[in-house]
Amino acid sequence: MRKLLFAGVVAAVGVSFTASMATIAGSKHDLSNTANKIRAANPADVNNEICVFCHTPHGSNQNFVGAPLWNKAIDTTITYQVYGGGQTTGGTTVDQPGDVSRACLSCHDGVNAINSIINLPGSGGWNANGNLIAFTVDNGATTIPAGTAATMPAGITQIGTDLRNDHPVGVIYRGDEASPPASLVPTTTALPTGFVIAGDKDGNPGPTVGDLLRANKIECVSCHDPHLGQNPTFLRLANTGSQLCLTCHQK
């Protein structure tokens, strides 16, 4: 299987990853893959590239810092309904999703266009407002023409703007408090064998539970790696026997 070398390119511009390669070709996030239900209608529109649907080496969205060299024009003003109505057990406040989670939601919230690409491959294809390329969302039965926004179709992959039935994101991880919740392990806890971690993000030595957090908060990427196609739903660790859940929750 082809390996994605994008992380090495990102490191060259000052963003550090310890895992320089991950498998995305042929996965559900390979939107040039004609075997996928949701994909570019004509992969030639993007020169059959894979990374371009999210990243660009030039002309990226400077107003969005949730992911490196972001190639999508997205609405970051959307307010989401959060888990527990803003509170979780013990009174921990759940904030709006962090930017890294908004990167995921820019396709999965059913509002932002999934076919928006700022910088198309080649010359002359840059548009700060996003180029809306032709997309198909149901195995080719329906094509959204170029210039029309395509949103994630209804179903489990459309998380929506109501996050109350999903694991909270934008919430502080409380495993290091003087009296932590009994179910949470300390952030220094080693990750289990087989866990995929993209490296130090907030000064954590890694690979530990702390490396799964962003600004000490749980975000979408705490459990999912968008570049890892071999585990179901891009999980960092297959959840056989709930082993992913038990990484942070001791039960």
C-alpha cells in the first residue's frame, strides 16, 4: 500500500510529527478513490491527488490553525450543541470543539461543504473562498455539480451540529487532579501496544495518554487519526474488548 509522506513535508515547515508516514490511500478519507461512496466525481479535477482534499503546500487557509496547511474554506463561527448541555458528571465544563476537532467537523457537521478546496493542483486554481468541485455522495447515483456545495449526507458519518449524543470534545481531561475522577488514569500512563500516536503536541514526553490531548483537552484526534485507514473509523487503536476506551477509563 502506498504510504503518505505528507507529515514529512509538514515537518519541513515547522510542524513536528514523530510518525512520518500513515496509510490513507484507499481509505474512506481518500476522496479520489472511486470505490468510495463519497468522493470526487472526477478525480482528474484534482490531478488524482489525495492530500489536496485537506492540505496544500501553498496558499492555505491562514484563518484556520486547527490542522497544518488547511486547504478548505470553512465556517468557524458555527456554534455546536455540546455534550451534557455544557456540563459533564462532576461539573466539568464542556467547551466548543477545539480547532483540531473543527477540522473533522468541517466535513462531518453536515453544514460545511465537503467539496471545498482552496488551492487546486496546478496553476490558476486558487480561490480563498474555496473551489467547489463536483462530488458524488452515493456511489455515483447522484452527482453534486461543480460550483454547488456538497454536504455530508444523512447517516452516521454526518455528526451534525448537535454533539450531545457523542463523546465530549473540548473538555478538560481531569486524570491529574489531586482528587481525580476514579475512572480516569493519569496523563503519564503509557499507551498500550499498537496505539498510533502522531507525537508530542503539548510538551508531553510520549507515548502516553497526555499525547492524546490538545491543550489538556480531549478532542476528536484523541481517539481518531484521520490518516490511519486500517482500523475501523480511523481509530488509533482497534476497540476490541473496549481496549481503546480502557486506555483512559479504568473500569
